[in-house]
Amino acid sequence: MESQRGTLFIVSTPIGNLLDISPRAIECLKAVDIIACEDTRHSGKLLSKYEIDTNRISLHKHNEASRTAHLIGKMKSGYDVAYITDAGTPLISDPGSRLVHLASSEDCEVVVIPGPSAVTAALAGSGFPADRFYFGGFLSTKKKARQDELQQALQRAETSIFFDSPYRIVSTLEILSALEPERPIVVARELTKRFEEFKRGNTLEVANLFSQKPVKGEIVIVISGESPPRWLNSKQT
């Protein structure tokens, strides 16, 4: 007789402030048989804080195929598995799509436990229209490709959101200011952490702000749509 399939839980974790995890997420992580982590050492701090000692294994882009097959086998044998990434909601610019697809294909239930996301946090804090938006993930590391991505964003009617590296943000802002110096943008840095900040203004103003000192931390860029509301052109601080 075939054993009952286990469940795959996709669990959102904090993007910086460890207090942002939900009680439901903690309960799930304590109850499952296995926690698959993008980085077991990175997630160890969070799991230790909440006294979660569930068995854990790594699942990242370099071992995704083999670990996914292993976890599917476990779920087919009745084990419940939770998947977490280093920060935020799994699969959003993170590995895991293969795991979710194959789990559902093998008739394993997939349950999402929602929570923090740098995308929606930056969008909400930007003050830009949020009824429709485009998320482009991480901007390209290559300057020409990054320029093409930003040019397309400037032509969109809706708000655009990108992740970027602190090592490339100055170059990114220089590209934006050269393409369209008056476009309203917001750069969110270190969301939910001690030094969280939102820098607001047009592309030229924000580029000047970030050119003044070395940039550290995680970066989210929010670009207003091609025809921003009139009130977005009012004085920004």
C-alpha cells in the first residue's frame, strides 16, 4: 500500500528584522520533518532564535536538481518538508520553482505561508502607484544589458521594481539619470534593518546622493511609470 504523500510548505522568512516572522511560520518550521534552506548557516541564526531544531539540508542553485529529487522522494514517503530562502518569500529571485512544480506533479500538497517580501515593502514605502507594477528581479551585471533593462522600465506605464547590488547602484543611477534625469524614483536600502532608508527624488537627484559615499547593504530600486501622477512631481524629501 502506497504511503500518504507529505506536504511541501513554502515559508516566507524575514528580510532583515528577525521579529518579522509570523507565528504560523514558526509553528510550521517546528512541525515539519525537514527544512530545506538556501543556506543552512545563514538560516541557522533565525532557526536558533526561535529554538527550531528540525533537521535541515541545503537547496540552492548549485544543487537544486539533486536535492529536489531527494526531497520529492522524502515527500512521496510521507515526510513533510518546509522550504526557506535566505530572506523573504521563496522563489522570488530565488531557486525553488523546480521543487514546487515537481512536488505538485507528484500529487504532494503545496502550502504557501506568506510573509515578508522586499518587493512589496519597497513598493509600499515608495508612495508610487501600486495597482499595477512590474518586477524585474536583479538587474544584469553587464552594463549594456542593464542599460537595456532600465530603458524598457522607463517606457512602461506601470511602476517598475528591481533588485541591485551596492557595488553597481551608482553605475545604475548614472545610467538612469542619463536616460531620463527628471523621472521620479525611490531607492530603498537595508529594508527592515537598523539603517533602513528611502532615498527619493528624480533620477539625477538620487544619483547625486549615492555618488557621495560608499554604498552598503541590500538595494531595491522603484521607478515610477512613464506618465506619473502629477502629485509625484511635487517636492520630495
